[in-house]
Amino acid sequence: MSAFEISRSQSGFTFNSRRSPIYTTKGMVASSQPLATEAGLEILRAGGNAADAAIAVAAALAVVEPCSTGLGGDAFVLFYKAEEKNVFALNGSGKSAQNISLEKITKMGISGELPMRHAMTVNVPGACALWADLVEQHGTLDLSIILAPAIRYAMQGFPVSPVTARLWEEGASILQNSPGGGQLLLNGKAPRCGELMLNRNLGQTLARLADCSPDKAKKLFYEGKFAEKIVKIVRENGGFLSQSDMAEHSSLFQKSISVNYRGYEIHECPPNGQGLAALLALNTLSDIDVPALGVADSPERLHHLIEAMRLAFADARQHIADPQHYSTPLKKLLSPSYGATRAAQIFPDRAILDNTGGVPVNSSDTVYFCVIDKEGNGCSMVNSTYMGFGTGIVPEGLGFSLQNRGHNFSLDPTHPNALAAGKRSYHTIIPGICLRADKSLHCTFGVMGGFMQPQGHMQVISALLDDGVDPQEALNRLRFCIEPGEAGGKVSLEEGLPAETIRKLSAMGHELEMRNGYERTIFGRGQVIVRDAEKGTLCAGCDPRSDGYAAGMC
């Protein structure tokens, strides 16, 4: 078993970790926070299924890791229903305001991109509707039971964990300078590691939702006082959101998209999510004998994975947009013939320097978590406010910050992802599910963190299926991350790779930057649960770059 260590950085951040895979039989939960994992287990023990437990985890994370997630953000889910051997996709991203337009933005003197943290980047937050829809469609318990652990954490307090404390510290200045942001601080500052933090406003918000049926919870959030408070603070700070925008919101029930990789079906949510990028990369690699390229940290192998990801991002950035505004040519892009075409474009000994497309800012400010229950149902879910605390804007008395997902819109009027009224933007958050050839569940997986996510999906799936390693080993492995900028631009690598690998990658034309210490958070934080139906066991891994852990029931 390999070890992963986040060493002491110049800022003094230290996090040492060695983890082993977790085995159990009657249910497993994996998340980036121990208290959130415990919330999910509490629901499984109460008789809930994977859907119920996933929402309990989502709500708990909204309390204990608000820098990354919450009711002010969006969510995406893949749910595997064991009885039907089918994967359901649920898109919980919200639309832009009906009153926003490129013309208005241009008249305001804005060009290039929208301001990163401005109220005008607030789309309708879709997480609450998705929580309710998942429970209504696939759950078995009442919201009063499901939300109880999160309410308890918020009202009674919780100790802040190490990585979360650092993320909170990074976001403190944003909260200090944002309307209402002080509600998420402790005496005007970020809570320190181990300090007890309460969020009674959020506890009361969750308690009001817990008193409702899923349908009434949606009406309360999108048509009642909650919506009024959200709209009020957005409009007061130059945003465009209206109460009618909130009231008209609904989740998208979609068919998952997939490719075959080494005889397994890899499922992702369709656009406007960027799961397509992960599938494009895997589709390219499926035409390449990856193990024959060398061990996991060999220069030849890393080179081919990097190039496959570059090609995938080039296509993804051209074709990922709101499915209600643009028809992505999924059949063509995910065909084996197209994968073979892209694979043939990879030079074995040099980087592609003239590839079109680009990759925006990387971030690890998102949460991914997964659950498999005793019946074999699986839930893979991501919930996010996008950048740390999103806009940093906190509606009065609600206890959560609002996302800045609208920042992902293109201001190029000819682009499929161009800013427009009532439109869903390009979305980074992507859960994953892997099925065997007989449609049985192999694993739930995900690696959160902005545009790192499809890169993490590709690297983890390659480790699992090309090398047959266990989930923890797949997550322990050193990763690469394609950095922002032009095609052929910088590639971040984790410190610990062999010097010869670094030398050869550089000679191939890759511009490299080594990352250590806390900087390793840019490589994302993932969880994986693998189900072995023959043995009747579950095996899970949790990313050593996070505070979280996996735990199960026997």
C-alpha cells in the first residue's frame, strides 16, 4: 500500500496520511468529512437507502464544509437502482436570470468574462430542489429523519477539521467583504482547526425544510421567504435574479451518457455538466494499451494521459452547454471511431502545442460523496458553490452563501455556452458510476475540484481498470492537473514523481510545475466505493488530500 503525505509548506500547513481500503458488507458511505460520513451511516442504520443517506451527507457537508457546498449551490447525481440495473441522472443546476443579457453586460463595460464574485454571476441555486427530487423519486424516509444529523451539527456545533479550516481561512477575506458574509465567520474570522463552530441560521433553515414533504420543501425554498431573501440580496448588489426566476426552477431528469472502457460502462451526467470531458478522454485511451506504456509514474504513460485529457478538454469546451439551448453531438463524440481518431493524434514523444480549446481556473472548492446500500443501490453525488464560498454573499438569516456559477458563461455570442437569459452555464461538477458488462454496479466514484474533476475521473478509472488496484490505492496515486492557459500550457505534477519522469516529460515539451504541501489540494479530493457482488463485500477508499473517510456497516 502506498502512502501519501502533504508536507509542511511555507504557510506551515501539515497533513500526514497513510490509509488502507475499508471493507464492509451492508452499506458504505464515503465523503470528505467524517461527520458527514457518520450522518450518512446514521440514515442507513435507520433503514434508509443510498438516496436517503446521500442527502443526509449533502446536508451535513453544507454545515461542516460551507466553504465548498450548500443550499446556495448546485448539485448533480447519478443513482443506480439495483432492482432495475439502471442509472438515473439528475441535474440540479439552475438557470441564469431572465433579465440578464449579453447586451446589458456589454453596456456595463464588461468584456472577456463576468466578474468572478459579483452578484450578477448568481444563477438560481438548484441544490435544494435536487435534494427533494432525489428523496421523492428514490428515497424511503422523511426529510425530518434525513436532515436531523445536519440540524444537530448546526445547532449544537461541530469541530472544524484541518483542510476545511484552511479553506475557510482562504475564504475569510471574501466573506468579510461580501454582503452578509460575516454570518459564516467566528468573531469576524475563519474558525481554526478544532474550534467549535455553530451555524444556527442554517440549522433553522434546514429545520423548516425538514418539516415539509419534498414537494412542499421545494415550494418553501423557491416560492416563499427563502426566495425573497435570496432575490433581495442579489438585486441589492447588482444581480439580476428575480422571484419568478426562483419560482420557475426545476431539476432536469436525464439519461446518463457512457462509454465502454476495458469492458466496463463508465457513466456520467450529460451536458451542461463536464462529465463529457472524462468520457472523451477515456474513449481516446480505450484505443491505447495503457499498461504497456509503463508503470503509473512512467513518463510515457503520463504523457499519453495528459494528451488524451488535452484533446478531451478541447472538444468539451466547444460542445458543453445547456441541453435546452444546444444539441451536443454526443453520439459522434463518444463513438469508438472518434476515440481512435483522437488517439492517433497523440504524438508518442512530444506534446501537442497547437490544440484548440482551453481550461479555466482549477479549484478544489466542491464536495463529492457516494453511498452504496445493502440492496446494491448506489448514489454518486456532487454539491458545490463553485469557487470557495461562491460569491460570498449570504442572504439574511439563511446561513449559506450563494454560488457564482454564472462566471462560467462565455461572453462570445457565437459560443454554445454564451451568456443568455434563462440558461444553464457550463458546469464543472460531475459524479461517476461504473457498471460491469452485465449491468451490475461495479463502483461509485468521483474526484471533486473544478476543472480537475474529469482529469481525476480519468486517472482514477485508469488505475482501477487498467491496473486493477483497490480504491484506496487508486486515490493515493500521484496525479497531474492541466493548468489554465493556452493549449500545450502548464501541467502541475505532485511532488514525489521520479526525477527521470519529470526530465523526460519536460523534454517532450510539457511545461511542468511541481506542487507540494497544501498546493496539492488542486489535484482534487475523491472517494470510491467498489461492490463485489460475488463476495458480498464493499471496498472503499477516501482521498488522503481531504479530511474525510469511508465507513460502513456489517
